[in-house]
Amino acid sequence: MSVEPPPIPEPDINSVPFFEGLAEGRLLVQICGRCGTAQLGHPDCDACGHAALEWQPASGRGTIYSFTRMHLSYHPAFADLVPYFAGIVALEEGPLLYGRFVVAEGTKVAIGQPVVAEIVHFEGAGAFPIFTTVTESQA
Amino acid sequence: MTARINASIVGLGTAGITRAATPPAKELARLAVLGALADAGLDRTDLDGLLICRTSAATDSILGPDLQKLLSLRDLSLLELVLCEGASAIAAIHTAAMAVTTGMATTVACVFADAPVVPGKRTSASFGRIKTGSGIEGLRYSAGLFGGAANYALAAQRYLAETGATEDALASVAVAMRQWATLNPQAIFRDPLTREDYFAARYIAEPLRLYDCAIPVNGAVAVIVTSRERAADLAQPPVPILSMAQGHRGSPDRRGLDLGLESGAGIAAPRLFEGTGVGPADIDVCLFYDAFSFSTLLSLEQYGFCGRGEAGDFVADGGIAPGGRLPVNTGGGHLSGYYLQGMTPVAEAVIQARGQGGARQVDGARTLLVTNEGGRFDYHAALLLGSAEHRE
């Protein structure tokens, strides 16, 4: 089965380690060396302005911050998925991240619903996290 | 604030505003500027400023500073692109008003044009452009969140979940917009729309259905800004700028910014009203940026017309429809009128302030609130406009 991969962004100047981490199967967040705020893709700390941010592994756990169910396919990679859930995850560490949601049996997509990230690799295109809903006890 | 602003809108011109094929955006922009000059009773030699707005997808070759040459404008003292996504039109009027007030220019045209519609091509092909983006922000496309509807759906979903409002609130906005549009000969969609029609339509991105989303058109709108003194001698009733404000919240990728419950409007509103002696209770007509129905709900709350979570009740039972307690988007807005981004609410405000709204004219439209929304509630710009009777 040869399916066109979903669009995967090019890293920008502030996200090279993030995408390198995904390629290695790891989800990373930036931690401020001064105030400890976790963030994503900032040149310096978005909270306190400190210049030294360190990329560290994230737990991969989070909750759904908001979601939608998309009913139109704008890209061949999504044609067979419509309608599909996608939205914003609040990572356990704090930052918000876009993702598509896979709904596990016995769970639903709702704001506050726990999710876990699975980093999915698309050959020749790159990797990015897709989030699966989990029960509270699995979170 | 901006109590010392000395500027009025004196001309309004449009071109296109159709789902049919048109000349390219640059030509539509040229026609709209010429129309606005004629409306004001001015000649192109009276213009010494030109401010150009375009969509974020457009380039200089589609609509750029060379519009000056197409208009045969000589020796301008102000020429800029003003780019703030959906907030560009009002941002341009802010710049024009400041230039006129400081004397940097005397008479400035602000124009927006777009021509995304190719007859026979799907709307989502015009607006849901396939992008890969760059950086972490670009993962939205990896997630399948294409098009403006996905963005606004995420905000609307949070709003509904946090406030307990239902899709009925969205339906009330969409139906009210169509009621206004039936009174506006320039509106694109003028067939009656019932709540049943609304709920029978397909979802685009839940909770947003077809009638929650603006449909693109080809067209252009231009306005002319000059000083209040010069405005008094021109062809149309002048529309004085009473106040202006912007509000841009910044980074949306951390917690702490309450998507769907607050926007740049919440920052701009107190700045806009400050020192004017005008508050929400004094506003006669609102012209909100409503590319998606949800935007109107949030605008009503952020500008203090009702409390947090109360917009659903405010719009129920025709609250913003013809004959309602607060006339909102009296031309049908983006949803049923026409979608020319930030210029749609500006054009309708000028029409209402002049008393030229025909069947949809609001009696006593003396103080008007006009807003622009850009990005995913990232950028916000607002105007408080008066009517000719407002002249001090």
C-alpha cells in the first residue's frame, strides 16, 4: 500500500532539535534554565526571557485542550480517515501541541480527556506524534 | 484613547463582490479606489497616500505597491502594505488616520482586494490550501487541521464546553446574518435560512457547520480617509473616527491563554473606549469580523455587551437580528453578505453611519463599533466610528 504521507513541516531555526528528537522516536520540550517553564520552539524563554533553554524528553502524556472532528479531506493522506478527530493537546509539562487523535475503545474525545503520544514515522517524510485517548487509570 | 485623532472616512468604493469570474485582485483594487474617490467627490490627484491590504496568501505580483502606478498616482507621501492577516483593513485605516492627523498625508486611500474564486472549483480548494508550514506550528497540517474552519472550530469547541452554550448559539448567529442579508442587495446569500436548514447542513469541522463559515468572493473595497475639516466639504456625509485600538495577544502555544474565551478584542476594548465617554451601552450598531459564526459570540463578550458565557442567550430569539436589541453585522456579515476580510465590516459601518442602508438602515446609527480579527484570534483591530451628527 503506497499512500501519500501527511504534510510534515520543515524545522525552523528554533525547532531543529525537536524534529531530530521525533526522528529518533522521542518527544522533546524546551525547559528554561532559569524559571523552568516548558515550551516549544522559542528562541528564548517565553515566560522570563532567559536565553538558555534546554531540550528535554517529555512524558508523552497530556490532556485534550480542544478538538474538532474534521469532515472534509483537504489532503490525500486524510481521505480515508474522514471524519477524523484532531486538535490541541496540553502536554503534561505545559506546552500546547497540535495532533490528530485516535480514539481507543472505551474512551471518547472530550476536553480534558487524557491522551498519550505515539511517534509515527512516515518513510522518507519524517515523524510526528499522533495521540491516542486513554482512560484515567492508563494516563 | 486617541482623542486627538483628526480623521474621517469620506469615500467608499467596491468592485466585484461576486462568486463569478472577475479580473485579478490588482484590477479590482484599482476599480475600488477609483470608486471610493468618485464617491467622495475627489480626483485621483487629491490622493497623497495609498495603503494596501491583501490576504496572507497573496504576493506583490498579485497585489503590491505597484498599484500606485496602475492608478497613475504621482508623488505620494505615504505608500505601504499593511499586513496583519484579517486585521489588516482596520490596521490600515489606523495608519491612515495617524498620517492625516500628523500631517504626513492629507488624503489616504486604504484598499483590500482578493480574487480566490475560480468558478467550478471547490471553496476548500480556494481557502484550505495545502500547506506544510515550518517549525512546530506546522504540525497543525500533520494533524489534519486544514483551513480556517479547523482553527475556529477549536476555539468554538472550547467555548461551548467551558460555558455550557450549545450549537443553538451558533445557529442563532447564522440565521440572524441571513435575515440581515435578505435586506442587503449587495449580499451574496439572500435566500431565507431557517434553523432547520442550519442544522440539516453538513459539518465542516465540528461544531461548525456549512452556514457557520464564510464563503470566499472575488472583490475589493476601498475607503478614503482625510481630516475632519476637509471631510466637511466633500460629497458624502463624513464618518468621523472617534477612537481606534489594537490588541494582539502573542504566543498561543503555552497554557494561560484561554482559547475560545478571550481574544485580542479583550485587550482592545478598554483601549478603544477609554476617554471617549462611550461604552458598550452607547453603541448603536456593531460590525464584527465574522468569518465564522463563533467569532460574533466571542466579540459580544469581549466588548462587554454581555458577560462571559452569556452570548448564547444574547443572540437567542433574534437578539442581534433585524429588530433585535443590538443590530450586528447589518449587511449580513461575512457569513451571508460577502467575505472581503477586514473591509466587510468597515464598508457596512460607513453605509450605516451615513444613513444609506436602505431597508436595513438602523435608525439612529450614531456610534458604531467595527472590529477586525486576524489569524486564530491572534490579531485584533477596532474602530469607533461616529455619524455626521457627531461632528463637534
